[in-house]
Amino acid sequence: MDLSLQLAQKQILSQRMQQSVEILQMNAIILSEYIHDLVQENPLLEWQDISVEQPEKDDKLLRKLEWLEEADEQNRSMYRVEQEDETDRKDCIGKRERESLREYLLFQINILKVDEGIKRVLRFLAQSTEESGYLEQGALEAAEERFHIKGKCSANSLSILQSLDPPGVGARSLEECLLIQLKQKNPSPLAIIMVEKYLPDLAKNRISHVAKQLRVSFEQAKAALDEIRSCEPKPGRGFISEKPVEYIVPDLFVEIRERELIITLNSSAAPKLFVSQSYLKLLREGASQETKEYISTKLKQAEWAIQCISKREETLLETAKCIVTHQKEFFLHPDGQLKPLRMADIAGCMQVHESTISRAVRDKYLQCNRGVFPLNAFFSKALSSEETGTISADSIQQKIRLMIDGENKKKPYSDRELTEKLQEEGIQISRRTVAKYRESMGIAGASGRKCYD
């Protein structure tokens, strides 16, 4: 056994530095929650929400109130009835809009005239339905094991579930989903065969190939395809999601004032921290030694937390200023394109490490006249261009989208043709990169975009 000693340097972040790094990474929402928790833990800290101006009262509401002041009691009663009817109507609409797919299925199951044992199985299957409307993988097998059913009883339960609204619900695959909907519409036999045997070809828009294989005319195959396309591939679409809503609160604002870009922090996103003066007064007025030690410890923690939050704001604001300065054309013009930009460029401008910039922009958002954007969206890779020297990947994607929007849909551009057109503009790019950009934008290939008369 060989024993040896080695000298090595190892960087270890102190607890304070870890706290500073964590605060830098926080977005507005998480920072607000962190400050509230911090105030609960440290009695020396207090917080204050930044007041937000309330919007002006609606003119229509003011006119109604003025009318009510002049109206008699009978008119007031009529107005109350009108308002109650309007509220009931809105509540009814709101309930439908707020209903999830599982809730809708459970409602239908509860009013079915079937045995209670079957209802228990159906409720289990309904709860095992994904938000898209498809049955979760292995859900039927789990129901068979849990409720001790098999064979005909299991198939009957699944059939009942798939007969519920919306059409196609409870399917275990796209093929089954489309077949359920087609069979409810009394379709042509050709449409059924095409779904059962040629679904991958239909996804690639290979209608001519399918027509040739089935020995039918192109017009017959296209008519059957139109029937298939009338079906909903995701039956659960249109119902609300049961997942919690993730809100986006911008950390920064960019405004245009007299052709100048003004960057400000969202001061109302998180409460302001300050040290309680009552405890400082107690420290000065000769408290016990134990109390002094406690207050001193908490005071150091409070001051460091305030310092870290202040440093976060400074770093975030400085980072945003560098980004906006570099991407000025994007913010000033509605059709402005992003320029190539790396985090290393911003780090060099601010004379900090690249990891600091990465933490500063993580999960942060910026609001400008063009919308709300994540900060890391302003970093774009550079490709060579004969005209400008370099061009950003975002600009190339916009060019590809414009080319595809303006193409002849009967003869769409292939990736090779798109590549050649970009190269004609002096942009050095490969076909593989063009395909990657096209797919990232959710645009189908040439065969998938082709339209037939």
C-alpha cells in the first residue's frame, strides 16, 4: 500500500460568499420570498413594500355611480338585479373556463348509469389521464391490478372512458386517438386504413406515396387526409392546466426617451430591507451582555444581507446596461435584429468573471416596448458574413423564417435551397445548421410544408 502526501490548492466559498452568490442568482419573485423569510428569521430586519400607483377609476363606472346618486330607489333595485344577473353569467362562464379535463371527465362519470364498481375504475382512469387527453402509460394495467379486473371487463371500462367527451380522450396513442374520433364521425374506410397503416407517411405529407400504395387516386387520398386532419390530436387542449401558473415579473425596464434608452430596476418587485432602529437603540442604552452579543450577531447578518442585495442590484443593472448598449438597434427599432454577443464580452466590459454574468442573467427578465424577454435571450452566437463580418444566429433564423413565409407552398424550399440562398447573401452556413435552426423554430421540412390543390 503506497502512502504519499500531496500539496494542493482548493477554493472553498465561505457561508457569506455562498449567500452572496445565491442572492445574485435570484429573480424578482424568489428574492421577494427570500426577503420575507429573512425578516422572519432576523428580528433586526424590517421590510417595506414599494407602493404602486392604483389605476384611475373607469369612466363607465363613474357614470353609473353618478346615475345611481340621482336615481330613485326603484332604479337602484333594477340596477342591483342587472348586476346580479351579469355576475351570475360571468361566474358561469368562469367556471367552464377554469375546469380541468379530469374534473370534466369525473363529472361525466358521476352521471353515468353504470355499476358503482365500474365507476370506481373509470374514476381511477380519469385521474390517470394526462392533460393532453391521453391515458398515462401503464394506467390500464394498474387499474386491472388494483380493482382485480381483466379481459372483457377491463376492455369495457376503457371503451366507456373513450366514449366520453371530448372525442379521443383516453387514447393510448395518436393512432388510437384519431381512430376514436373518426369512428364517431362515420368516416370513409380509406381514412381508417390510412391511419392504421400509413400514419408516419401522412406526418411527412407523403400523400402521393400513400395513394400509390393503396392504389387510389390522389384526390381520394387527399379527401381522406382532410377527414383525418379534422380530428384533434390533443383532445385535452382547451381545458385549463392543473399545474401551478408560473408568473413572470420583469427585473428590469427599458424605456425610450428622446431616442435614448433608459434602464431601470423594477423597484416594486421586491420589498426594501432596512435595520430596525429600536434594536440599535436598545444596544446603545446598555443592554445585558447576552443581549448585546445576540443583537451584534444578528446585526452583522442583517448588514451582510442588505449588502448582498444591494450588490445584486448593482451587478444586474450594470449587466443590463452593457447588454442594451450592445443591442441598441434591437430596442430602438421594431424590426431591429440582435447582434452577436457572448457572456465573455459582457464580463470583459464589466471586468468580472464570466460565471458572474451567467448568475446575474439566470431566470431574469427584461421588459421593453417589444415585450418581455429573458436576459439570456440577448446572447447570440456569431456566424461569418461577407457584408457585416459577423451575423447573429437570431438574425439568420429570422431570414430563414422570411424565406419560408414567402416561398411557393406548392414547391417549398428544401434545406439545401435555403442554405444556398443564405450563402448567396454572403452568410457562410452549412445545411445541417439550417436544418437545426428550422427545427428549433418549429417549422416542418419541405415535404411537411408542401400544399396540394
